[in-house]
Amino acid sequence: MTLKELVKYRNLLESILADNAVNQPVFHELAKFNSKINSAKIDFKDIKQNMFSTQEKLQENLHDLYTDLNRFIDELNKQIANHEPSYHKKSEKIWLADSKKSMETKEHSYNYGHLFINPPYQKAEESIPKQAFVGAMLKYVNFKWPGLEIGPITGELTKNLVSLDPLYLGDNSKDRFSKIKQLWNPQYQRRLRYYVFNDSAENPLQALPANQLGFIVSVDWFNFKPQKIIHKYVKSAFDILSPGGVMLFTYNNCNYPKAIDKVDEMHYTYTNGHTLKEFCKSAGFEIVSSYDGEKEIDWYVSWLEIKKPGELTSLRGGQNVALINKLWS
């Protein structure tokens, strides 16, 4: 079986566990059965007791059934893991190709193939996943603490982040900032901090102040990174976030078939959502929420919302810089 077929089958079997698809209806029917049997206090030759003993055996058999189902899923996961090395190699090629793209190519991709673009049959101005992502993002936008956006490209979402003070913007080359530097007047530009990150560095965010940021956000950027590089950024993000700070980022979750299609098309990199979540926990993060929008949109989008343990605090009692009008040119 192909990786996509294995993942699709694994997800189908996991839905049996999630829905309790066998246990729940059986126990429901047994409860009704017993209610009727016990409606009268009468028995012959312990036949009732034999029926109850049969039910106990049935429950033991159901337990064994679920045990075997879990074992079967474990074997499927081993088969999936066998396919992963070749997909990680594809991811290296996708990452290298993306790193060589011009700003014009990235902007074109962002505008016409972006994660949050609506499929043709949806008439709303913003897709359901985009509305959900922006809603999750706005919870953490506050002038009381600094923030970082990684991979702003066109600045479409950056306009929601201008309250963060200061606002750091990061990408892999200075050229990637050419579009966003045209969006604000010089007065606001002086409040921005631009950083170029090196994916090959062991601690790629180390140039930013440690334990200071309240929020880090990234859209359609880690989707182009191999999983080992995503791990490095997650670990590095933990160092620069304040206790209680949050990181929110999209990625290509290949626990879903549509995401595997994107790797086979050499568009997005391969990321195993299960192992990424486990890595986030091992790095010290708490997983606040995860989103997988496979059903909502044809393009497919996933993200993670992770938090550094603790509570955000700030000594700022009010905005220390007057409101800047006409930020957008």
C-alpha cells in the first residue's frame, strides 16, 4: 500500500476507537436487555444468572477486540514509519527549491495558492480556516508584550499584529521583506525589527531576546520546512518566549491524505503531526489546541497552538507610543 493509503486506512480504524463504535451500541442494547429481564423478580434454574455470565464474557471479548485493534494500528504505524525516510528526502528537495524562490514567486504562490484561499464554490470573503486562525491569533495580540511573525511575505496577516510592541519580523533572506517594507509609513517602520534566520543553525532564533516575547505566529512558512528544521525552530522559540507566551503556526500535517498529496506534488514538506506534537511536549510546551481543516477546504490546512508554561506578565500600564494613523500606505 502507498503511504496515503496506509494513512487513510489508519485514520479509519482510529475513528472506531474515537467513536467507541462497537462498545457504545452494544452496552446500550445490553442495558435495555437487562432492564427488561429484571422487570420481574423471577428466575428458572439460574437461567438469568447464566445470561449475566454470558454478558461478562461478551464484555471480555469486546475488550480483547479493542486490544487487537490497537495492536493492528500499531503495526500500521510501523508500516507508515517505513515510508517516511523517502518522504523526508522529498522534503529536503522541496525546502531547497523554496529557499531559492524569488520574492515575486513567493508572493504569487501566496496570492494564488495560499493555505487560506477559498475553493471556487465558496463565496465568502474569508475561508472558514482563515477566520478560525485569525480568531486564535487575535487572542494574543497585545501592546503589553513583544511579538514575532515568521515569514510575513505580503503582510496580509501582519496588519493584525501592529499592536505588539515591538513587532519582530523574520524570514530567511532580506529580499523576503521587500513587499512588507512598502506597507507602512516611515514612522511605524522605525518600530519594526527585521531579522534574517538561518535554517541550518542549531538555534535559529537566538538573535532575539530570551524570555521576552509574548507571541510568535507563522503562516505558510513551516509548510515548506523539513520536520527536523521545524523541531529546531520550536525548541528555539521556547527560549525566546516569556512564561505563558504562545506560538501559533501552520504546517503540513501528513496524518491526513490531502497533506500527503501536497508532498507527492512537490509543493509542501512532510510532517508527521503525531511526532511533531510529541516533540513540542518534550521541548516543554503545552498544546493549547490543534486544528486540521481537511473537511472545510479543498486546499487543506493544519496548525498548532502551543504555550510555554506560566502566565504572561507585563509592567506596561498603557501604550507607550502614541497611536500611529495611516499605517498603510
